[in-house]
Amino acid sequence: MKFINALDLKQREMICLVGAGGKTSIMYQLAKELSGTGARVLVTTTTKMFDWQLKSCCNEVLIDNEESLLVKIKQYRSQTNLLAVCSGVFGEKIRGLSKEALDEIYSLQLFDYILVEADGSRGKSLKAPADHEPVLPTLTTTVLAVAGVDILGYPLNEETVHRPHLVNQITSEHLGQPVSVTTLIKVLRHYERVVKKSVPSLNWVPIFNKVDTPEDKQNARNVARKLLSSSTQKVLLTSALVSDPVLEVVP
């Protein structure tokens, strides 16, 4: 199944991806699917990411300060329906746009969909947000909260988890203990509280990625069922690098 079939998106959305374990790969797939329907898609970040990650999402990447970008975006929009933008390059990383700039672009209705990577994870499969994270535009409509199910059973430490000390604070699970179903549930519920404090009306969709084996799928399904609530009505089980990345929608 494709992401566009599983997510029930509206005709216009600003979609922010948070968490760890495949945000960029999921953003790439979603950008490709949405632009493939003819929709106008903008891809960016409110933090920093490697330049190759942004370039992997689309061929056209605009780099300029925020004031000049708005003019360039209007020009390039007529040439392509899939565009990535950033406001600067620092070594191997690019700096994205401010949440205020993204709110302005969304309000101008220049694109049908804006996809935003709203926090970083240093390539880990699980993270907890710092006080300044995630960086969500006020007009965000949907948040996709990603975690890699492959983290289950690995020790809670710096090698496996981004900011394990914050995971420890959220879950009361000691550093060095195996990451469990309870760990994932507590971290994702904490994420939900944080993002809805910023934007109460947004649509919240957890995604368990890296579901690459039957065991992964069973583990992800077990966590997803325990995560379901009045505010979490579905959870996606995905393997973002395959052509049909959504393997199951729970329930």
C-alpha cells in the first residue's frame, strides 16, 4: 500500500515528520507519491539535515535566504511540481526554513502539500524530543511520528538511541536496559503531548518503520494495538525503502 492511500490526506496539508527511524525515507516516498498525482509539493525542514538527504527527495533544490526564497519559489513553481528549499548550507548540512516562513508559504496556497522534517535523530531508530523540539509551524495539519521497530531489545544507550537520558526521564527505564514495548509507547505518547501542546488540532499518526521481517511485523503490531486510543486511531506499519511501503494499517 502507498502512503497516500493509508493516510487519508485532505486536498491541502502541511505534514511534519518527527521522531527517528526513517523520517527522511518516508518523506521521500510521500513526496514521490504526492507529486506523482500531479499535486504541487514542497519539501524542507525546520532544523538541519544533510544536503544529500534533501536532494534525494527531488531534483530541484533552491538555496537562498528566506526573503529571496519566496520570490524564487513563485518562479520555479511553474517549472516543477516537486521542489525542495533551504535557507543555507553549512558544510555537509543545510538549514531549513523557520516555522513562520512555512506558515506564510502555506497561507499563500502556493503548494498542495508541504512536507517538513521537524526534528533530527542522528540516524538512530528512537529518540526523545529536547525542550526546543519538534519545531512545528502553527499551520501544521498532520504529524507523522516515526520510530524504528528494530530498536526493540537493544540497550538504551548513546549507540542505539538519540538522547537516551531523555528517554530515561520519560519512561523511568534505566540506561542499559533493553528497549521494550513500554518504552516505545511512553515515548510516542510523550511526543503526542508535546506536539498537541503546540498545535492542538493536528492529525496525529504514529508510524513504526523498519518492519522488514515477520518478527518485526508481529512486534510492531503488538505495540500499535496498545498505542491505539481516542486520539490515536490508526498506526502505520512500514518498510519505507520498498515500492509499497505501508505493510499494514492498525486497526
